[in-house]
Amino acid sequence: MPAPPALDAISRVHYTPGGALVERTAAEALCRLLGIAPPTAASSPESGLLIHVSPPSAHTPWCRARIDAGGNGEVTSTEPALLYAFVHLLVDGLTEAHRSRLGEGLLLESSFAWNRPLYDSVLTQVARTVRDFDEASYIEQLARAGFTHLEANGLASTMPYEPGVSTEFYRAFYSYGPGLLQFVDSDLSRGLYDRSYVRANLERLKRVAAEGLKYGLKPGLLCYEPRAMPEPFFQRHPYLRGARVDHPFRSHVPRYTLAQDHPVSREHYRQLIHNLMREVPELAYLSVWTNDSGAGFEHTSSLYVGRNGGPYLIREWRTHDAIARAAGESAVRWMRLLQETAAEVNPDFVVSLRIDAFRDEHDHITAAMDKHLSVEGPSLLVKGYDMPYRHPRYPDQEGVAGTIFHTEMDPREATALARYRGEGIEPSVSYSPGSSFNMEPLLGTPFPRTLHGKLMSLRETGITRVSAHGGLLHLDKTPYWPHPAVIQQAQLNPERPIDDILLELARTWAGEARAGDLVAAWDAIDEAVSWTPFIYLYSFFGFVWYRAWIRPLVPNLEAVPEAERRYYEDFIVTVKNNPNNVDLSRDVMFTLMTPAQAAANRQGFDTHVFPRLDAIEATLAPLAGEPVFRDLLVRVRALRAWTTAQRNVCAWTEGVYGYLGTSDPAERARHRAALQEMMDLDIQNTRLLLALWEQQETEWILVSAAGETTFVFGPNLGDHLQRKIELTERYRDAEPYIDPDVLWRI
């Protein structure tokens, strides 16, 4: 798109000497975009364009541009991070009506005061080993998309330094949301972790934070806290043992946190946050996830082993509600300790708690908070793990809050928001911008209209702080993905219709003649995605956890000898007695789907998803001579392979349970025939995956450069797929069987 006339006239750009770092970054970006000489520092230039940050607004952050016909004026924003996004919007994201107002002054109010990545999968979390990832490029693209904050704490190593035992899996759960102790020491913890390990993690955090500060992004932390301490620590200090926080089915040794109210524990945490703020004084927030993955607050009801903890919080028999009150108020005391310590360096520091773990303690927690303590979650209506949203296509499917199927906000959210604000709390609500926690491990699947609709619904509800769950993944590998531009427009230019946004993008990538075809393809994929059934865990990270793409779906999973299963069991999120090893419908003590649900899901894929994907592929194939359509065709085929695997997991459950649930020979024969049909489809699907894997042009999947991990497939995926085909053919005639006693294995 050509620059508007006012921008064409710009010949000199200035930034404030000694001003915010982002002023220079944004000025340099504008000069680069316009192809003019680099900017210079000037406080009050007589001519040219001044790029600067305005004093913070008491209300919604805003951006303003006033540029006369001679290219003189100013570009400013009250939110430093939005200044960088705004200069990009000026060049290639304004409507004609906006361009016409540049001379008199164009003012745009942002939708959200906060828009931050949350659990940024590729930058800081489980996919941080992904190949060909350029963290500086990714951070720049986050800023360009209109984000305001940046998650900075990720481990420098592939796996955490965390002792365990060889028979368990639990250590891998410490590789994400790393706690404060992984970055700094206290007097109490010094020597627990190797000094070089802690220092490497801290240096990575500092590097990510510094890169974000160039664009005005406010760095922060996502930590599972209070986190378990290594057992040797409690051998030396048994009086500090607090709550048991591990999952007893995944962990084979108990893991404990500190007794959080003990004065020694409080001093330990005070020192940790003090030492971290000394190293990175620009840190702006701490997001606390807890009661899972080796972390938890004492005596809260959602700990996996039930309420438990040390005697410094609960010292005698109390009623259930009295314990809930004590536990909730203690959690807030812990949060306030960290916030007040951090506020000595940054008075605006916020500590936010993911609230959906706390059913019984919820009201006690929120009643004790203030403006620098907050809550976050996929909905303001949650109270415990029950999610009050249903799948828009399959109303019987519950618990979709925060996923791509959570397409709009319930009107009751506004009432809940008012209640939180009445308590002095400004909550944060998450949304799903991509496939992380939705369609892992796919990359670049477009559902732009759904994404825009969700952001607008959040805005209309009055939410001012939002979090992009999973981040934006591997943006350098998804050059034609419309979502970053959709987020930028929803943040800075919310009045612009989604039709205009998509058509403008399509013209840029496909040309005027084919723009309509590209928008139609995006819309068709968006609709197909909306018809995808929601299968607990399999629809998000469980798909990779359980190796759904690479394990042979034979009727008796243990018909494959143990030595031949090892290639997929080496990284699966199970232990030897986990039911998922023998039963795809279960995991530990959870039922992921019943046979009836599996049958309904399988029918949903067959009836609503595959016909739509077939039609999309048929439309795209003749257009694949153009790069954007060729890229999209690969991603549609990858989506087909992903949904087919989901469908086959459901068909396995339906067929195996159907066979085992009857003694009628005819019924058994029918179920065995259906299982054979499923395996035919699974082999066909695996061959499609191999073809996708072998093409090199489009990266359609997250691939770990460090080798296969529990959370990300590695460069050996093609070998695994070949082995799956061979094993499926060899053992497909096994009689359906599920060992009912798998739980009792040693």
C-alpha cells in the first residue's frame, strides 16, 4: 500500500534526547518504512516529525498523529509499547478516512490497556527449543502487533535441574512457568541449584527483557509458585516443610513447598523478589499459576492430594470454611509480600493470580486484594475448574472457556467485572490467538474472524487487560498468517470492520484479482475449525502428550511388544501404570471421553469437519501456484491430518469399548470392522503426514531443534511415522483389549 500523502512529505524524523528508548526505536522504524534518512535527537525541532511518548493517560491509552502537508508534526502515544505499533499502522494500516484526518490530528484510543502474551509457548515455555527461532524477530513482531507486555522468564536449558526418580515423569513439569528460585538465590536457598544454571537462566531473562524494552514492552514473569523445594532442603530444614503439591499419579516421590507463613519462608521470598528486581528493575508484573505442576498454596482444596500443609497456618481443628478463609488470606499475604517488595523498585508492579483453581477460597482471596493485586483467567465467571462456556456447535460439550471455541463473552461477565472493580481489582481475561492450547502442534491455522470477534466482545464487555494464551508461536514460519494484523487492528483501530482488515491483507498477499479468493478461504477454514469437536486434553496439549500422531492405534495397544513401543513411550506423559498406555480414553484417574461421547465426536468429524476441509482443499489446489495459496494449502492438509487423528482416537474408543461391552458375535464383528476401517484411515492419514513432513517449503508444525521433547516433536518425526505404519500393519488384527488392572502395576 502506498504511504498517505502526509507521510510521503516527511523528510526528517526526530526523537526526544534522553527520552524513552522506544522513541528512537519507533523513529528508526518509521524512517526505514518510508525509505528516508535515519532520525536525529531533538527536543523541540522547528520542522520535521517528532516521535515521542506522552504522559500516561488516566483512562484508556491513546495514540495521536498530526502531520501537515509538509511532513511536519508529531506522532505520540501515552503507552510506550503502542508507539512502535502505531508507526506501522500509520504506514500500512489506516483507512482512507483516517488518512484524511492526519492533517488536523488523528486520535485512536486502544482497546486494551494491557495486551500481554501469557504462557508464551515458543519464547519462554514448552516450545522454546523450536528450530530456527529468532527471539529478537519474534519480540519485534509482538510489539508491531500491539502488545504492551512481554513474558521474560524461560529456562536457558531444555530441561530443568530438578531431582527425581527414573520411573517418574514429573520433572518435565518444571520446565515451564519456572519459579523465582530458578533465576536468583536467597540466603536460605544458596547452593540448592548449581550457580551456573541459575545464572544462565537469569541472563536469558535479562536478554529477553532488554529486547522488549527497546519497543516499550513491559517485561514480566509467569511462575508456578509457591514452587516445590528439592527434598534435600527439607532434610536440613524439616520445620519449613509446607504443602505436598505434586500429582501423586505422575510423581513417584512427594514434593513439598515451603511453609509459606513461616517468617523464614517469607524472608526467603522477600529476598528472591528483591534480588530479581535488582537485576531487572523494569519488571512490571508477576503472573502466578499454582496448585499444579509442582506448586501450590497450603491448605487449599484443589491440591491434588487434598488440603494439606504445615502447622504455621492451620494449628488446630477448624471448620471447612475457616480453613478455606485461612488458606485464601495466606495466599494473598504471600502475594502482597512479593508486590510490596517489588514496589520498592517499581511502584506499579502487579501480582496476578490465576483464580480458576480456587473454588472454596475464591471469595476470601478477592476480598483481601487491592489495586496492585489482581486475578486472571479465561472468564470472570469461573469459580473452580468448572468453565461456564459450551461449544457453539456442540452445546453438550462443556468447559471451552479460553479456547478458540469461546467466541464471545457472556453478558454476565460485565456484572462480574463491576463486582471485581468494586473490590479494587482490575482482572485480566485470556483469549486464544493461535494453536497453542488448541490445535497443538500446528502452526499458522487461520481463524481471523473468530479471533477478531472475541477481541471485540472482550472490549465491549469492558475488559481492559487481556492475555494472549500461548503467544503468537513461530511468526517467522507463518508469513501469511493474518492474526498479528487482526490483533493490531483490534487493539489500535477497533472501529475498523473485520471485512476491511481481511480484504486489505489479502490484497497485499494475493493481489487485487485473488484477494476475494483468499478471504473466502480464510472464512471457510474459520468455519471448519468452528465445527471441530472439543475433546478434553486431546484438543490441546494432550495431542502431543499422548503421541496421537505417532502411536499405532491398534485394537490392543499392548499387542505391540514393549521394545517396539519404546519409540513413542520414551517421551509420552505417562508412567508405566497410567491407563492411557492401554486406553486412549483415560489418563491417570480422569476419563477423557466416554464411549458415547467418542461416538458423537467421531460423527461430528465425519459429518461436519471433513466435508468442509475437502471443499477447501479442492478450491485451493488450483490456486497453489501462488505462494500464499500454496502455504495455506499445506496448512489445510496439516489441519486435516490433525483432525483425522482426533477422529481416529474417538473411533478407537468407540470401537474397542463397543467390542468389550457386548458378547453378541454380530455386534463384535461390526465393531472389529469399524476398527479395521479406522486403521485404514489412520495409515492413509500417516502417509499424508509423511508427505507434508517431506515437503520443505512450508513449516506447518512446531519442531524442536534440541531433539524430541515431551511437548514438541523433533526432527525424527518422519521416522516415527514410518514406524507407526509398520506396526499398525503388523498388529492390526489383535483382538480388542484393555487391561483393567493397569493401575496396580509395579
